[in-house]
Amino acid sequence: DPKIIQKPKYLVAVTGSEKILICEQYLGHNAMYWYRQSAKKPLEFMFSYSYQKLMDNQTASSRFQPQSSKKNHLDLQITALKPDDSATYFCASSQPGTGGAEQFFGPGTRLTVL
Amino acid sequence: QEKVQQSPESLIVPEGAMSSLNCTFSNSASQSIWWYQQHPGKGPEALISIFSNGNKKEGRLTVYLNRASLHVSLHIRDSQPSDSAVYLCAVRTNTGKLTFGDGTVLTVKP
């Protein structure tokens, strides 16, 4: 059974629209993260949450808004989509705290903005 | 801003050989260094991590860390075609943030 579920697997959007990427984890972790991977850049950290509170935000744009409605959910809302937002978005989770805790990654949502 | 650089960009080895991958990072105070494996169309999977100077062995994998030279290496003994993938080096900070390198594409030829 998949431990981290990301929905949808593929997403096509038009420029200027808004989309929500879903992430649920069933590992019992209290820290969740979003990363982005595009053809032009390495896997890039976006946000980290611990116990549903924002810990770190490395995303310059306010168009990206994480939403944590339950402790095992961390969705990502993206508004005013641009072609440059095209990438695969990965959700990850771990136990919070020490540097020794492994981060487990989901299968990703591949977003294409036309 | 942490920077992570990996070399080589790609590596081809015959089955049964040792694969050696390198990574340099910019901040000696980074908490831990991780190696991830990523297959096409999949999320990264953690292979091994190291925090202290020295080496750590797990199965066919050995990782060496030298904080003074800001260098970490991963060695895969007896490489198999199933080891063919992209290998990502990542540095973790105390907020949980992982900073990744561009990756090394490993191809193991049967």
C-alpha cells in the first residue's frame, strides 16, 4: 500500500488558472514538505511543516500556498499559474527534529502549464 | 545558501564493478548528508545517510564524509543493472530542509 499519496499524478493547466495538489501520508509522521523538480533545476525545497505549523519557506512567490487541514495532509495551492511552474511536485514526510530522520517522498504530481 | 555539487554527471560501469560518486557541499555545519536514488518517473528513495566524519557501510553501500574538505562520496560495490538510476546527494539542515545536487546518472551495463 502506498504510504504517501499524491493526487493527481498528472495535471495540465492553462496560464493564469489555479490548481491544488493533494498530499496525504500514512506513515504517522509529524513533519511534511514540498519539493519541486523541473528540467532546468535540481530537486528544490519549497516548504516544511511540523505539527501543522510552517517551519521553513524557500518559495519567493506568494502564489504558492501550502494548506494543512489535517495532521497527515499537506496540500499545495498554486494560483495565477505560469508556464515556468511546469515541474514535478513531490511531497515528503518525516519525523520532525533531528537530522537523522529519513524523509520519505511521494510519487509526485507532474504539472504542465500551457 | 547551501550549495551541493555532484560529480561525475554520468557514470557507466560494467556489472560487478565498483561505482564511485562524489559530492561537495558548502556548509561544514550541515546536520547530515543523505544519498537518494531516483528512478524515472518516481520519487527519490533514501539509501544511506552520514553525520559524523568517517565512513559508514550498509550492505553494498559505503559512504565517506570529510567535513574539513566538505566532501562526501558514495561507493557501490558489485554494481548491478538494477542499480542504474539517478543518485542524488542532499544536505539536511535543522529545519528539515534538504538541499539537493543535480545528480549523477549511473548506468550499469550487463
